[in-house]
Amino acid sequence: MSSELGPLNPVLHQQLRLAIVSTLIRLDSAGFNYLKEVTNASKGNLSRQLTNLKNEGYISVKKSFVGNYPCTTCKITKKGIEALEQYTEQLKNYLDLNLNNK
């Protein structure tokens, strides 16, 4: 392992985006209201962070209607899975380096 550590993925290093991706990686898909409840985020902030993750290609977002009600469903993409795996590996490297230097 190198003693030089690069910067953490800035997209995933934000708490709410990390919570969203961490939730989606263990589910086939999740609705907006479920993600809002699990992350304890406001509607506006959750919407903004979903857009950020979608723009990065980390999640797909499907908008539809159930009856007369809008329904937003999110799913992690292959790129999102790979990014989360790299992020967690990099965090482990940070922790290993800090623990081994004590």
C-alpha cells in the first residue's frame, strides 16, 4: 500500500449522497419517499442530491405516476456500484494508514 493517499471521491464523500448510494446498493430499487425516510432528508435536499448522483451516472431515476400521484424510483447503476466499491476501498486505505502509523 502506498503512503500517499489521493482525495476521496467528492461526489460520494457528501453524507447524504453516500447514504443514498449505500441504501441503493442493497436494494433492487427504492422510491423517493423511502429514501427520504431512511436518510431523514428534506424533499428539496434529497431531490438535489438525487440529481447530482444521476448526473454522475451513479443512479438511474425513473419518474412515473401511480394513479394520480407522481412516483420517483431510483436504482444504483454499475458505475455507481464501482464508485462505491472504490470509495470504500480508499477509506479502508486511509484507516489502515492511520492505524499502522500509531
